Amino acid sequence: MGNIFEQDLDRNLANHQPLTPLSYLERAARVYPGRTAIIHGSQKTDYGTFYRRTRQLASALAHKGIGKGDTITVMLSNTPPMLEAHFGVPMTKAVLHSLNTRLDPAIIAFQLDHAETKIAIVDTEFSKVFNEALKLAKVKPIVIDFVDTEYAEDAPHAQGPRIGELDYEAFVQSGDPDYLWSMPDDEWDAITLNYTSGTTGNPKGVVYHHRGAALMGYGNIVASGLGRYPVYLWTLPMFHCNGWCFPWTLALQFGTHVCLRWVRAKPIYDAIADHGVTHLCGAPIVMSTLINAAESDKRTFPQTVSFNTAAASPPESILAGMAEAGFEVTHLYGLTETYGPAVVNEWQDEWNLLSPSSQAVKKSRQGVRYTALENLAVLDPETMEPMPADGETIGEVMFRGNIVMKGYLKNRQASDEAFAGGWFHSGDLGVTYPDGYIQLKDRSKDIIISGGENISSIEVEDALYKFPGVGACAVVARLDEKWGETPLAFVEMKQGCTATAEQLMAHCKGLLASYKCPRHVVFEEIPKTSTGKIQKFELRKRAREIGDL
Amino acid sequence: MGNIFEQDLDRNLANHQPLTPLSYLERAARVYPGRTAIIHGSQKTDYGTFYRRTRQLASALAHKGIGKGDTITVMLSNTPPMLEAHFGVPMTKAVLHSLNTRLDPAIIAFQLDHAETKIAIVDTEFSKVFNEALKLAKVKPIVIDFVDTEYAEDAPHAQGPRIGELDYEAFVQSGDPDYLWSMPDDEWDAITLNYTSGTTGNPKGVVYHHRGAALMGYGNIVASGLGRYPVYLWTLPMFHCNGWCFPWTLALQFGTHVCLRWVRAKPIYDAIADHGVTHLCGAPIVMSTLINAAESDKRTFPQTVSFNTAAASPPESILAGMAEAGFEVTHLYGLTETYGPAVVNEWQDEWNLLSPSSQAVKKSRQGVRYTALENLAVLDPETMEPMPADGETIGEVMFRGNIVMKGYLKNRQASDEAFAGGWFHSGDLGVTYPDGYIQLKDRSKDIIISGGENISSIEVEDALYKFPGVGACAVVARLDEKWGETPLAFVEMKQGCTATAEQLMAHCKGLLASYKCPRHVVFEEIPKTSTGKIQKFELRKRAREIGDL
């Protein structure tokens, strides 16, 4: 007989449609065409217009021959075209690639070539650097200038020249507002591309799919307590993990996007007070900006504003200052590979009874999985067994679920390594507490932060390997009272070769900026996996054991 | 070259997991083990215990050999075992089949046989009727008695005898609370089975899948504005479309289920006042019960309670009474085939400025699609073209998306008909207004409601067909001032045969209860499709045109 629930009960067009965030905008525009979708300076755009413009953008792109598998690169601030691109580009089945606006020409050129960019939309704030990148790149994309008419008069720097053959506004206007976009062929199809900000070597292109972007919308709603009609201020760059997928998320709840080009205290407070902002996201630096703002820049407001932060845990003083200023801080954690935040410090009611310092300790933990992430665990990366939930035993934080990337573009090896054993390996080290909350105990594996500067351990290792006789080496962070962290090198010399710590440090100084050079060198056998991969994990433990040097 | 976004970017365990509501409970229990999940009379169950008990239930079922493709039937009220079954049964990969507790033995027996039930869990409130059904059924399921220790002292009727070989509580306790349940093999796998309440012929078994149940969770959150920690009162039967999927939905927001065996005013008001209920769902009759309650049964409460209603649009007087009593009414619409509600009357702010009667008119419209439904349209069922959005042109309401059933169990023909042309045909007739909201203009195709009694048009047609010489016939509703609707028969006699309206009506009276017999008979050619199917759609139009008879 077989399973009766598998007979004549197949997928068809009526009962199975690809998950995609594109349909969220279609719905919002149909239900609330007159509700404000975007505020940008003096401009207000309603949902009907927003949707029509995204269709115009898609139509204009399609007229240029853009379609499935093509890459559209944007170098844009948190402005309306960035929001339009998040819908208009995938409406053509193409993929949106957002450039970090702080990148230098060489990295931009690499990304353009690697992504095989067909069209680039560039804000003239960044036209000079982009133009430099074009000279270095092999690809020759069509460039479309976006000249922001709302560019602030007190801007920290002027707009650059036009460099493209097309103007963004004219390009959009050339499109058909009734363009019949189609759903993705499959929810597994790519929707966006975001490069990791590797500080050495080539960045990796993280590919998101429609399924994950759609589910992140729901995940964000639950994690951030996004009710109907949120007003969301864009302090988080949209080029960063697609703004943690909030460009799509907001349409689910008919929310209003408040654009913001630069993170400066006065415009933020003005937006909160004038537009009734309910939610914003950002790195801890945004909180400092708000708390340390000049009194004349601050505004009072009646609502409690939800502030989602990630990256580092907010210290007690900042939390207190934020609460006083009318913000409720939620601590999130994730990576580019997990569509932004995939872990939330879900706040327990009874923690409100704790002292402020104990609350800060609770708040510093990364927390529990998003609803849209199916599994989160701290595992032994060798055995893939879970570490004991004792709050002490360190393992690697791993993710499994539908808000984990498709993989790295054109980099099968990196994808295979990242997904080894059926889990996404974050490279972050952490612990699980008895209550199931996780906490990071080490930074991302390749970064050492010394005196506020990022040092790539790989870059230092590359320098060390250039010293004759170095057989294996690994550089990890060592806690340092003054500098926070300093690079500590473990070195294994080839048989018959010798070197002193001083020789190696001098060698590095000839190749690297001084702050990047190892402060200490330990000569010993380096632990490796059965496949010969260095166990940095073990070395970080070893670095803690070593103590004074 | 091909599409670079389709190379080496495949699904794997790390980035693709089946969508299922089961993981919602696992998360809730991990994050808030001590938060109250279920209140039932004097019992309170926290999330940790709820999750452990579902695993015990799953374990005990697995010990009985239950696994993928097996059916577990439950005949339960809105009590904790019903909630436990919604998770515990699918944790074994088996399918949960919920019986409407009002059914008679013959229909129950049919369902047991059709579903091939292996185990049945039966509340002793229904043990007598279930026992009758067992005598009629061919299958011989293991029967587990649930004897509710919270059975109210003022119950409208007594508990029946034990009829099973096992006791529910002992059965659960025999299971392993650490049972390692597994995710579904595929999100398309069946999770539940709900039979439509066809009043004639055999009911159809609507199969839900894990994907749809998971997405309904998110859809409900958005449609009902379910924030964190909702308190949900079970006035809606959980056997009805799995309680519109709220048994699963609540876990997403760490909500509390307040059980309720019978819809009676006093316990409802008590629950609202004592447990801080925030949400409840139910048919219009529940609203009448609340409004018309004796003053001594009413309670005051500080919160505004969200009341979701479906089926019929609430009249102005009821809406006014509900508002006065502290309820905010949302009008939803859907079918068993769409996991319950898939359409929501999304309320526009500006409607609050309308007169109460105009608000009632707006509220009476069924509305717009759920976020989790990808498409909703009023189409011409012949051409499958959309009807003009003029609020007047009637077509068939059709659904397309991920919260449409897998299909009808062991009924390929019915599934094929329901999904013809890539849309789910609801059988309901409606219009689209210029603002995109839909409104039903006719009831489900086969039901005529006369004097509050449901009449199956098919049952009447079956009777008519037994009259010699009837070639084709169709019965539709005709508006009637006194009865609401009465059955109107269109009859086409075979060539050379004749009959009078009186003869046909007398014939029907010999076969049917009097209220079911046609009040009028019209002899004329019956419009049919190219494949010979009667166009009831056209006949309903014709019935309106005919006017006085």
C-alpha cells in the first residue's frame, strides 16, 4: 500500500509557491497604497508609489537585458534607491550586490569582476572611488548615477561628479510601472550577494536566497517585536547583510522606512521625535553617538524606541544611558552568512529584578536562536559533539537552518569548509549556559583587535611564513591590559631549522605595520586535525593557559 | 558558463531544514521553560513540562509502532491532550486526525476507515458515540481514554464510560521525556488530516503539511497582531482546521493557551478577567453568547481583547456590543482547505472616522490575503481570468499559495478538480472591490441555509434525480424574506419526458425532510461547461434574475 499521505498529493501551482519577500511589497501596496513607505529628507513616498517605482526599475533593467543570473551592483547609502533595488532587482530574477561604501578601489574592482557585474548604480557621494575601481576592473558595467537631491547642506563632504552614462531617476522613469514581474522560479534562487569584509586575501561572496530572505522577515518580526506600522530609522547600513533584511521585513507590517545617509546624533534625534521612530538597529558606536550627543542635538520623545544592536555586548554604562534616553536595547548576533542576526538575547522578565550590573551581564550573552533558524549549538569542531552547557567549556558556535546562506559564490572549497558536517561553522568561539543561552568567548577567528585596530591573523601568518625555515605557524589574540589584545605567534620550525623570537619579530616589522607584528612568539608543536588543519581553537586555549610571557 | 548563482550552491543540512511548527515548541521550551503554556481549570503547565509531555506522548506512540504514514485519530475537546497531540503525533512523523466532536457514529466510522486509524485518543465525554462508531468501522484502532479530572461540576452532561484499553495519562507517563524526535523528512510531509463537513456523501480528508502549518504560524501573528506572550482562550474548537493552527502559532510568541471545554459566557468572562486573555477566535455565535450573557456572568477587564471571527460578517449591533464589552473584532475568512483563515479584513485607520453602520459595511468584507498566502483572486472559473475589481462582478474566490492543502486524501479526482488551472477553487462566489478587498456574495456552493438549517443542494439533487425522466438538475439558494434562503431547483427533463413542479416537490417530500424540499422548480435548459459540468455559477445569477415566482 505504501504511505497514503504521499499518494496523489503532490505540489502544484495552487498549493506550492516559492517563498520570497517580493510578495510582501505587492501585498503592502495593495492593502495600504496611501501609507507612507519611505521618508527621505523632505520626500515622502507611499506604498503605492514605492511598488510602482520598483516595477519601473525592474522594467528598465529588463529592457537592458538583465535577467536571471545577472548581477546588479549598487554603491548606495541608506536612500530610497537602495530600498527600490532590494525589490526591483530580484523582480527581474537578477541578484543584488551591495558594496560597502567604505571600500577602496582595489576591493571594489575585485568584487565587480568576481560578481560579473552587468549594471552598477552609484551614489555620486562615492563616484570618485567607484571610478577608480572601474579602471582596475575587467568588467565594464553600465553605470547609473544616483544624484541625491536631498543631499544635506551640512554634509561632511561634497557629492562627486557624475561618472555614468545614465541617470537613476531618468532610468526609473523609463520603466513601465505596470511591469509584470514574476515570482522566482524556485525559492532557492539567489536574491542578493554580500561580500564578507575579509581584511586580507579576497573577500568571499555570500549568496542569499529568496527563501531565507522571506523567512528572515518573519524572524525579525518575532525577534524585534515588530508590530503593525513600525517606523524604522536606517542607522544600520543597508549594504550590511542587506540591512539585516529589514528592507524586506518592513513591508510585512506596512512599516515606514526613514532614510539616513550619515550616522549623526542630531538627524537621528530629529527623526525619532519628528517621525515617531519605533525601531532602529546599529553597532554599539551608534549608541555612543546617541548618548554622547551635545545636549542641543538631543530631543525628547514620548515613545520607547527599540534599539537592536549586534557585534559587541553593550557595557553597563551604555545600557543605563540608553534606558535613560528612552531606548530599549536588544542584543542580537549573527554573521553575513546568516542574513545578519540569527541569534537574539531574548530578555526574561525576571531579569528586570536584577541589579543594573547583573542585567548588563545577562544582556552581554548572545542568546538563543531566531525562530527562523532551526538550530544553534556550540560544538566541538572536531567531533561535532555538543559542548557541555556549563557556561565554561568553549566550542565553536554553529548554525543550521533556513537563514544560512546558499554558500560562497564561485568558491566551492570555502563553502564545503563552512558547511562541513552539516553545520555552518561560524569561526566564533563560545559557550552554552545551563539555560541554553550562548555567549561568544572569542572573536571571529581571524581578527585580533589591538588598540582599536583590526589585525588579520592571516596577514601576520603570511608574513611569518616568508621567513626561511618556518614550517607551520598560527597567530592568535592574547589578552593585554593596555592594548586589549596583541598578536601571539605559535611557530613550528622545519626540521633542522632554527630562529629566535627576535629574528621573527624583526622580519615581520619589515613587512607589516608595526602594530600588526607579533608581540610574543612561542616555539612549539602546533596541534592539527587529522586532515592537517591547524586547530586555532586549541591554540586560543593554549594562549589563555600560557599566562605571563 | 551558465548561471554562476546555481553552481556549487546546493541545499545541505546546514542551510536547508524542513519548515515545521514542531521546532517552535522546542524553542519555546528552551527559552522559557518556566512560562505558563497551558491553563486548564486548576492545572497550569509550563513550557518545559508541555514539551516534555509531548515527547513522552511521541515516545509512547513510537513504542506502539507508530511512525511515518500512520494516522492517529483524536476525539477531544479543547483540553491539554489536544494541544499535546498537535506536537506529539507529528514528532513520530505520523498524522493527526481530529474528529469533530459533534459527528454521528456513521460519519466517524467512515473517517476512521478512510484514514486507516491506528490509534484513537478519545475524551470520555464522547466515549459512547465513539464506541458506536467502532462497531461500524472496519479498522480496529487501539483506543486510549482521556478522563478529564478538570471536568466541570456544572457540566451540561456527564462523562461517559471508559471504552479503551489504555488510559491517556498512564500512556503519556510510559513515554520517555527525552525522546529524540526528528524533524520531518520533508516539509511537504503530512502533519494533520481534517475532514470537511460535507452534509451528504462522504466527507473529504484535507491533508495539511508541515510547511503550511509552520507558515500559518507567522501568518497568524501578522494577521492577529500577536505580540509576545499572548494569552489565548480556546473558544474555537481545535478540531476545526486545527484551531486555525493556533496550537502551533502560540509557541512562536511564548503564549499561554487557556483551555475551554464548552462555549459558555461565564467561564469565558472569568478566563478573560482572571487570566488576562488577549486573543480569542470563534464563530459569530460566540459573540452573541458574550453580548447576551446574563449580567451576573459578565466581568470587567482592563485589556482590549482581540476577537477573530470568521464564517459570517458580524452585523452592526453585534460589533457595537462587542466594542462596548471591550473586544476588538477582526473578520477573517478561509476554508478547511486553507488551514483556516487565509484572508483578513485588514482594518484601515481612516475607517474609524466612518459611521458605525458604514464601519459595519467595511467590516463585512472578507478582505485581503494573509501574508502567508501568495495569491487571492476572484476569477471566472471558466476562463480563469480575473473579474473586474468593480465590487459587482461576481466570480469564484480562488487561492494560491503555501497555506493551501496538499490535497484530499485518497481522492485524486476531487484534488484535481479543486486545483484545476493552478488555483484552489473555493466554491465561494465573490467580488473584488476597487481597493482590492474581496467580499463573498454567495455561500459555499453546496450549502443552502434555510431558517438556520443547512441544506445540501447535492442531497436535494440526488432526490430529484430519482424521479423518472429528470435529465439534469441543479439546486441553488433563492433569497427568501422569511427563511433567508430556500432551495430553488432547475430541472431539464429527458427528451420525451414531462413532469410538473408539484410532482417533483411531492416526490422530494417522500425522500427528504420537508425543509429541504425545493420551494420552486424551474424547467429550462441547464448551462453546462464544455466538459458537461453544470455551471451553478450561472444558475445562481439566473436565480437572482428570476425574481418573484
